[in-house]
Amino acid sequence: MNKLKLAVMAMIVSGNVTAFAGGILTNTNQSISFLRNPARDAAIGIDGVYSNPAGVAFLNEGFHLGINWQYAHQTRTITSTNPYLALGRKNQGLSEKSYEGVADAPCIPSIQAAYNKGDWSFQFNFSVPGGGGKCEFADGLGSFESVVGNIASKFMTLDGFATQLNAATNKFAPLYAALGGKAPAAIPTYGVSGYDMDGYMQGRQYYFGFQIGTAYKINKDLSVYGGLRLLYGTATYKAKISNIQVKTGEGYINFGDFLPNVAPQAMQDASVAASHLDILNKAQQAGFEMTDEMKNAQTSLAEGLNSLKESQGQLSTLAKYSEGVNLLCNQSSLGIAPIIGVDYRFKNFNFAAKYEFKTQIRMKNESTVNEASEIAAVNKFRDGEEVNEDAPALLTVGVQWSPIENVRVNAGYHHFFDKDADWYNNTQQQLAHNTSEYLFGAEWDINEKFTVSAGGQITDYGLTDKYMNDMSFVVDSYSVGFGFEYKLNDMVKLSASYFQTNYSKYDRVTSTQPRVSDTFTRTNRVLGIGCELTF
């Protein structure tokens, strides 16, 4: 029955809500140019204020402004296999169930601005480099439904023990009589054969980034950049378990109404088990010949009695959650980190690199959880607590090649230093390695006004079974994007794009007998439109 505590733990630990391309906690698609060709790390354009800030210095003198709007739709699907799920009222006796979370981000804005004068470029960027949406699991998650199912299973196990005690009462009745005692009366069972519940979880998370910096052209082919990014993080987590019921011979009964009957039943079971154990011990002391059956009964009764005593001690904890659980936690934080970059042109090649330093983030809670809990994970959301959620350092390198004047071919590499960040409970150490991304793409100016582009990205996370869970997960993926740009006049460019991420499946097996496993996957689709202005 103590497994109910884990249900509460599981339901309130929801992780990052990310509807973008990039690392575990970082979004890299901050422009429409990225959506139609992700390999922008060495491209020269106003979107480079984010992706290649040193290269922005090579734009013409004047004021450049990029305005971007994106709409992202994502699903997260976890297929859980657990024998406890078969006991659920809504599960039709099946031990496998799928849980789907839907994340919508209807308006993801970003702005890049630069003023170039002489060898200098003064830049500003507003973006959402972390989080970016709301994810909702309308039916909760398998991690806490299976725990509620385990409660029903626990009572069914205790029912089996009560049945064994009644059989032992009949079997050892002659022994009681021979030793001058009286066998205890038969005891009833709990009568539990299933459960019902409602679950819900929602997480909303945004990291707003405000970046300022300056690029300087050392000569006609080499530029450098230095800047700072301020991150403001805000998140809200809502979760609940409600309408917990157990199925008995009288139908489904609210767990809160059923629970008061448990204590006297457990005490009665314990009393009968203690009586049987006592009579067997007396028989052994009196020199009775102990059969294998009697010896086995001594062992099983001792183990069962210990289990019953443990269950009795957990009743007060169960009572706290008998009517379900509700959680509301708001988090916020500020962090700041430097960014440096370099861009070098050589003939028809352009090379660039950027390094974003780690941003220390300590999310402060405003929560309905006011007191310390015996459940360790609940304390992550205790009111006033500060939670480590660093944005990891990021190194990007890229190259752009123009084989002919109106065609540009791009390649890039991203490396996220996840394991050097500081996350809650040091979960970053559960990763096998840091995240790496490989990017490629091409752009073709069909004529003076119309440009088309396309590209892709491969993301490799260092996932392990220990790191993965159904509250927060990522999956290795490859992404493709395409779109166009139309030059309305010398001052205005319009663009549109589509970007889709195709995820692999990750299988995690936590037990083979009985089989307990999860399969994780996601979907992600993004539409974007943008406008670039030059003055």
C-alpha cells in the first residue's frame, strides 16, 4: 500500500515542455530561416543574431529587423505495460495502455535586430530558447495509474493471505485442541478485485531570452562577437489524482470510505496470524514432530505477519491521499550568461562558431505544498524551494559553401554540454553522453525575388533507462524543413516554412517477471511565417 506515495511523487514531477528542435532544455529554431534550412550556423543573415552573430557584421550598413511567428503542435505518447493496469475499470482487462499528451504552442515569437555602422554591428534578440508551450495529459500517466492499481493488487494479496489463515485455522484445529487452546474464528477477506481513478497532468514552461551583443569586423573577412543573454523562466505545473475507488463485492467504493475498514481488518488478520505462529512455536517447544508443512507455515506466517504490521504503519500515510491529490506550483527564475562568436570568410566558403556559456537557473516555487513531505520528490515543488534547471552550455560550428553565385550549401554541428549542467537531483549524470546534433541544408535563389531552401537535422541524446520517465522524456530524432523567401522590394522580405521532427521509439523495461515496460515516442510539426526589414 505504500506504493500510493509513489503515485503522488510521479504525478507532480513533470519536466520540460519543449515544442522545438534543439537540446534537452534548449530550443535552437528561433527563425523562419532555420525552419526552412536548420543549418544556419555559418549563414549570413539577420537571423544570425541568434545563430551566427559574428556573421551579422557582414550585412550592409543600416538597420536590419527580423520578425518571426511560429505555431508548433506536438504529441507525446507513452505505451505502458504493467499487470496492475489490467485491474482498472476502464482498461477492459488489458495490461497495456497508451497515454497521450498534447502540447500546443500557438504563438512563438522571435525578433532579431541589428544596426551596422562601419566595422561595428550592434544587435538585439528576443526569443524563447527554452520551453515554449503547454503539455496536457488528460488521462494522467501510467506511472501513477499503475501505482493505484498496485493498491488493489496489494489488497488482493492480503485477501489471499486471509484465505490461507482460514485454511490454517481448520488445518491446525487439532493442534489447538491438543495443546489446550481454542482455534480463532474464521476471518473475512477485503474483497477487493480492481480499481478506478481519474488522472490529469499539465505542465506549462517558457524561458524568454533577451540577448544583446556587439560584433566587430577585424578585417574584410574576419569578425568576432561578444554578448549576453538574460533568461527569464516561468512555469506552472498542475496535477491531480481523483475519484480513487476500489472494486469490491458490493461494487466500486470510494477509497476514502473503504480505508476506515482496513485498520480493523489488518489487526484481525495480524491477530490470527500471531495465534497460528504462537501455536506452532508451542508445538515445537512441546516436542511435537514438526512436519515440512508446519515448518513452511511457520516461515510464511512470520513473513505475512511482518507485512501486515508494515501495512498497519502505512495507513496514516494512505489516509492523507485517500480523497486524491491536487497540486499547483508556479515557478520563476532569472539567469544570465555570456555568448561569444567568430566568423571567417575564405573565397566562396564561410566558417563560423559560437559558444553559449551555461546559464545558471534556480526556479523558485510558489506552491500549494507548504510543508516538508515524507515523499522526497514532493519537496521539489515545496513553496519557497529553489530548483536547479541550468541551461547547458552550447557549442555550434558551421560552414557555408557557394559552389555558384545563387546557391549556398550548409552544414553544422551542435554540442550541448548537458552533463556539466546542474539539474534537480543531478539527473544530468544519468545521461550516457552529451547531446549532439548534425545539420545540413541548401538554399537556391531562383531569381532576384524568389529563394527556396530545405534542410535537415539529426539529434542524438545520451538516453538511458535510468534517465527516461514518462513525466519528462526526449527521444532521438531527425528533422526536415523547407520553405521559401520572397523579396517584395529592397526593404522587405517575406518568408514561410514547414518543419517536422520524426522521432524514434525508446523502449525501457523495468521488470521482466512480471513484465513492466514503457515505450516512448513523440511527434512535432511547426509552421512559420516571417518578415525581414532593412532600412
